[in-house]
Amino acid sequence: MGLRTIADHIMDIAQNAVKAGAKNIRIYIEEIPGKIFKFVVEDDGPGMDEETLSKVFDPFFTTRDPKVRKVGLGLPFLKQSAEATGGYVKLKTKPGKGTRVEALFHLDHVDCQPIGDLPSTFSTLIFSEGSVNWYIRRKKGEDEYEVTSDAVKKVLGDTWGNPVIMKEVMSIIEELERGLNDSSL
């Protein structure tokens, strides 16, 4: 599966929300450099009933067609990865109201995965799922930035999906990320 970085986990949870039918997905990331990395993915998808919720951390459970995939490793891997650092995963859901996944990692723990490429994750989500309204807020220390698919679409207009433009948007997100890194020194 390849969930080697925290960014991979964010991508997996967000893609699960898309596959479940969410139309609005919010991603909040808060980092205390060298100490804590917390992310929340909230969606307005169908949510889960109590029976499904009780099984989501079982690696042999999936809501997908068994002909496609017989296991669902994303949430169990996320839970294992976060807890290995002394962190946690919390999941709240309600049928018809959506789902909220929160994960916290202790960055200073020897077993913590690298954060990974957040700008690439954000731009991939925004461009690969154009029918979804994305809101992403990234905070590091005292600095933060926001990216929304609506803002990107307003700026791009009918050039949406053009690979050159997509690369430019990713470069802008990378610059925003570097700005956070520069101010945290």
C-alpha cells in the first residue's frame, strides 16, 4: 500500500472520503515543529453506522466490493503509525452527516514517519477530484496558509486541468510551505 509518510495517510483518508461520496472535504493540519503533527479530515459523506464504525480499525474489514479489495488497511495503518509515536487516532461519524478523522503524531519519537510531500498531496487532491470542494488549512508554529479549490478554480477559469497550470499551482503551494519553514527557524 505504501503509506510511508504522514502525507500518504492524509491522501488515503481524503480519497476514502471521495470514494464514499463526499462533496465537501476539509483538511486541517497543525504542526508544532519538531514536536507535534496533527491532522483532521472532515467530510460531508454518508457517514457510518455503529456496526461499521466498530470494525473500521480491523485490517480485514472493508466496505468495498470484495472482488475489488478484501481488506481495508488505511485506517489500521494510520492508527498503528500514530500510536507508535505515542499519538492517537479519533474517528467521529454519523449516518447522513459525514465523518471526521483526527490523527496526532509525536514528531520527536523515533518511530514517527516523515511528514512527506504535503504540497504534492494537496495539489493532487484538488486536481484529481475536481467535483469535490476542498478546503485545506495548514498551520506550522504561528504561521499558516489556506488553499481552497474554489479559489483555484476562480483564478484558473477554463484552464482547469491544464498540466502546465497544475504544475504552477503546485509550485505556489510549495512556496507557501517554504514560507512556513522559513519563519519557523
